[in-house]
Amino acid sequence: MADDNSDIIEVENTESNEQTFNHLETVKALLGLSNDDSTDSLLSVYVEMTKQSILNFCNISELPSELNYTLCAMVADTYRELKSANTTGEVVGNVSSISEDGRSVSFSSGQEYKRSVEDKISRTTELIRYKKLYRLD
């Protein structure tokens, strides 16, 4: 009997850990920005845009926990690409301004980021395993 209860507790802990995965902190760690809060708003937007692109590509309504790190790697790669495209070191193209206390992000055009994410999705074979022919909501 004691073994059965310990198994149940382990399963419950595993499920709560999956629900608390922090995409933003993982992306910041990949980029070496763990102590820098100045990019939080921008990276949060990138995480959501990439997540939505993955969901649309796979034709699913929820992101499987197995794709959490894939999403973070895609965001980090795209951020690096966009940052390196600008000689001043700023991310180019889609974000025209970010305010700290007001938590607002203004976009000039999201085409560069969208194109970069779409390129990554099209060549990511990991996502193919989760692709559905149609969406069940």
C-alpha cells in the first residue's frame, strides 16, 4: 500500500512541474540574460508568437511539454539572428519601442520576426511528430 501512495505523489509532483515551466527564464538562460530584466517584455512577446506559430504549424491547441525546450531554443535562435542583423546591437524590425514601468511594447512591423520563426518551423523535424491533420478543440 505504501508503494502505491508514493507512486501517486510522484505523478502529482511531475504534473505540477510541467505546469510551472517558465519559458521566459529558460530563454533568458540560453541567451545569457538571466540577470537582465530589460528584455523581458520583448522576449515574452517572442515566446508567445513562437508558441502560436508552433500550435498553428502542428494544428494543435496546447503545447506538449516535450516541446517546451524546442520553443525556447527557437526563440533564442531567432533573437540572436535579429540582434546580429543590426550593427548597433538592438533587435531590428518589429519592435519600435519598449517602456519599462508601463509594460508596453510598440511594433513597427512583425514581418522579420514572423519570417524567421516560420523558417525555423519549416526545418524543425521535432515538430513533425506533433503535427495533426486537423485540430480537435
